[in-house]
Amino acid sequence: MTLILTNDDGIDAPGIRALWQAVGGRGIVVAPQQPHSGCSHQVTSDRLIHIQRRSDQEFAIAGTPADCTRIALHHLNFKPKFVLSGINAGGNLGADVYLSGTVAAVREAVLHRVPGIAVSHFIRRGMAIDWQLAARWTAQVLDKLMQQPVEPGAFWNVNLPHLEPGSPDPEVVFCPLCTQPLPAVYQVEGEYLRYVGEYPKRARDPGADVDVCFSGKIAITQLRL
């Protein structure tokens, strides 16, 4: 099975190494040279895009996550069974999916009729991510999702919780996307505004992905174009 692995944190981020580990090294990495967190579905059409071929299985692209998917499918001409994006350092829950480059890479794949799965890891302030544990959880989730039929135009969005060390493995919950907005809170600094909204204090729909993940469970949501 051919898999394309990408992300928005950059090709050298620990999350994509954990994703590589989760798929047993079976993937071809086509990922941004630099971080593009929060770039949404931006694509590059006004400048040259540099492609650095690091090996037969690793390509660093001077572009966005959506660029990486396009280039993997239509320039490098890979024919993957899935495009996998992540593991993002930070949640992509609810309204985040409209801002996320991680999710956009998979959305771009689905536009080209290739199924995809985005994986992100919620972060609790002051706690480091255990990437080995994230890889193990991701491997279990991918094994489950790759066996499930997905309707054309649909894809999976996965969010891992941030648990205290030594906690039991989290429950996996299929749930809807939260419809609540992110906090729109700003601090005035002269003629400028600084965004000071606190991610963990966001509103949440009961039983939706924000609520599920913040409650310490793996949230899996099916999204559609």
C-alpha cells in the first residue's frame, strides 16, 4: 500500500516522524520545508516552488501542505492509497479545521479523489508530547480507519488527547464536529490589538470533538467537502 505522509509543522517536525513510525515506515514523505501552521488551504501560484529530494522516500517542498499534496499526486506522480497528514503539534478541533494546514493537505487529496486522514495532538500547557505514545495510538487508529469505507468527498479528522504520564490508553470516540467559534478576545496595545484568546477555554458542543478530546478521549470526526 502506497501512503503519502505530509504535515504543516514542516518535514523535520517530530510529529511527522511519529506518523512515519505509526505506519511502519511504509510512507513516502512529501512535506513542507518550513512550518506552515494555520495556513489553511493556501496554495502557491505566484513564485517558484523548490523541491529538495532527500531520498527516494522523502521530498521537502518549499510550499504549503496543500502544495505538497498537489505535487505528490500530479508532479511526482505517486498513486497513493491514502494521504496522511500529521501528527500535528496542537489540536485541530471544531473551527480549527478551517484554519488548519494539516487538514487542508487531506482535503486537497480528497478533491483529487484520494482518501485521507488528518491526525493532530491536543497540547496541555506545560506538558510535553510523548511522541512514542502518540505514534502507538495513531497506529491503532489508522488500522481501524483504513478498513472502513468512506463515501466520496469524505475524510477523517483525528485528535489525540494530552494525558498525564502513566494514564490508561484513551477511548476512541466517533463524534461530530463542534460548531462553536474560537474565543475572539483581544488585548489593546496602543493602536494595536493582540489576540489573547485561550484555546482550552473555548466553548464546546456536548459530545462533539472539542468536548470529547478535552475529556481525554481520541476524537474521530468524518468531514466532507
